[in-house]
Amino acid sequence: MLSKLKVKRIRTRYWRPGEDYAKIIAESLRLHVDDGDFIVVSEKAISTAKGNIIDERKIKPGLVAKLLASIWMRFVWGRFLGYVCNLQSDAIEHLINYPYIEGASHKQLAIRTSTVLQSLKHGSEGGIDLSNLPCAYACLPLKDPYETAEKIRLELLKTTSKSINVILSDTDSTFTYRNVHFTTHPNPIKGISSFGGFLIYILGRFFELKQRATPIAIVGIELSIEDVLRLAELAHRARGSGAGRTVWDVAKRFDVGFNEVSWGMMNNVPHYPVVLIRCNTDSSNN
């Protein structure tokens, strides 16, 4: 079990495609880390730096995607499933007014890169993330989370001479019922089940199950699933939401349209893609 946790969020500049994220992380932590520390890094920030993003303006939606944007999202989610899932009133209002053109392109991307079941979700379909990205870019989930985490760990060792444990996490929810954990994210760590597409989200929200951020990789140490989930959620809460929790929030903050947020606007927002967690481990974990 982990005990005596101390959490510190680390501010960096906004990461653009082509950034050497491992070097940025190591330099930002040079004076802060010690052997055995944990760092939890945002999957979206890394995926953006790796150029794993797609401009949805270039996607031509098919009939299914158009139906999802015009009927499924506005009426099924906006008038029914939003209430079943206990969504907040502003989220339901956004669903009722779901944008047809942008929404259809987004749903087409979800169908193309994931599954139809995932595209039926109201957001984060198949791990796709739109918030805190400029223009009409969508960020895709990492295909190599463990290799990426190991690259960061080795760069930290090289720069700081410290042995640091690295966790990558996503804001997609992992739901817990007793000792069973499940998520809609396509690539969670071993011990968390990923299945059912949008149905898992609906069941988890309807029954108000324990809900935490989803870890997608951990290197440097072996921990119980419960401990990794705890660290991922602590980091999620410490990190905050950047320019906004949703694309609606980000557009509202800058008083622009969905596709009018610029890279420069994002540069001016405080970003905390890395969270440092220091803790002691009980003798049973040594």
C-alpha cells in the first residue's frame, strides 16, 4: 500500500507536435525528483507531441456519422441518456445542441479509428480527445504507451540519475465495482477490462460506481491496480482542465467558435501535463 502521498503538479509550456516530450519532462523535473518518486503524465499531451492528431475538417462523414450527429446525439443523448447517466445540465444542453457539421466529422473519425459501439458514446469515443486542442484537431490514443513510458523513465534516469516510476494516464473514466475495474478506453493497463463501448459508460454512470482516471501504462515498479488507479486520479485532480474540460468550455473561454482556437491561445494557458507524487511504501511492497 502507498502512504503519505505528496502531490506536486509541474507546469510546462504547451506541447506541440514534434516536441521532445521526454527531454522536456526530464528538464522540468531535474530539481524536484528523488529515487522512488512517481510521475503521472497526460496521454493527450504526449500524443499531441508525437503528432498523433488528426484535423477533423479533412474528414468526410458518411451517412451513419451524420445520423449519429443529428439524431443520436441530440435526441437520444440529449433527451434521454444524458439524464440516465446523471450528466450536469450544461452538458445535456450541449448535447441537445450538438453541432451537426463538426459533430458528423468527429463521429466519422470515431468509426474509422475505433468501433461503432465506441462512436455511440457522447464523448471520448475510443479514447479520442478534443479538449485543449486548437483548430479542429482531435488527439488519438497512444498505440505504444509502455514503450513511451519507458522512454520517459530512461530520459529521467539519464538527466537526473534518479530511478523514477512513470505512469501514463487518460481522463477517460475507469469504473470500479468491488474489485472489478472496467473502462471504455481502448488501452488500459492489465487488470482493467475494456469492452462494451458506450454501454460500460452508461452502466457506470447510472449505478454511480466509483469513477477514476484511467492508467494506460506503468513502468519502474509493480503496483496493485487499486494503487495505480489512486495515483492516476490524484494526478488528474491536481492537473486541472487546462483551458477547459470540454471543447465547449475552451471555445467559451476564448469567445471563439469550436474551430477557431489557435495554437497561440493555447500557449497562454497554464498547462500541467506532469504530476509528481512522492510517497512511502509499506514493507509488504518492498
